[in-house]
Amino acid sequence: QVQMVESGGGLVQAGGSLRLSCLASGRICSIYTMGWYRQAPGKQRELVAGFSPGGQTDYHDSVKGRFAISRDNTKNLIYLQMNSLKPEDTAVYYCNSDLTENTGTYCRRQNYWGQGTQVTVSS
């Protein structure tokens, strides 16, 4: 079993900053991708920022220059530093990873989501 645990959400005024953290733990063989998605009320879930298998970073156009994703590979931990927050950034933010999980006999490809953390930006 693998767990994805997020932390760091909250309420902030427009122009403020927050940092989200996500820890992947459990029987992990390897991680291919790890990143952050968000879902606002009435909207589809969208990729905010993530690491591709080759290590490149991808960002949603709306957050480029304001958000930065980073990671600690030794701990399967990623962060999302969010600066210059806007009310339209308000959403539930989810951590996601495409990884292989140790079943005890082989490593099985799986995709995991965290439980989500609320980010609310007031105007």
C-alpha cells in the first residue's frame, strides 16, 4: 500500500504565499511522475505543476512565474511554492504520482492520489 499525504493548504489574501507539501510513503519501487493538480468548484481537475519521468517540470500557463515545484528524491517528497496568489487559484489541490508499488513479488504500476488540501485566496 502507498499513501500520499498533502499538507500546507489554508486561507490567504490575494498576493500572499503558501507552500504545499506531499509525501509518498509505503511500498514504493520507483516513482515515474509526481505533481500537483487542482479542482475548483464546477471545473475539471487540471495539472498545476509536475515532474515528468525525465525530470522536466511542467506548469499550467496560469501559474508560470508564480508557482515553483521542487522535490526531495531521497524522501519521495515534493513541494509547491505558490506566490502572488490570486482568487482564481482557489481550489482543492491534489498530489498525484505514477509509480510502481512493491506487491511482495513484483513491482506493479499504479497511480495514486492524495486526499486533497484546500487553498482559498480572498480578494
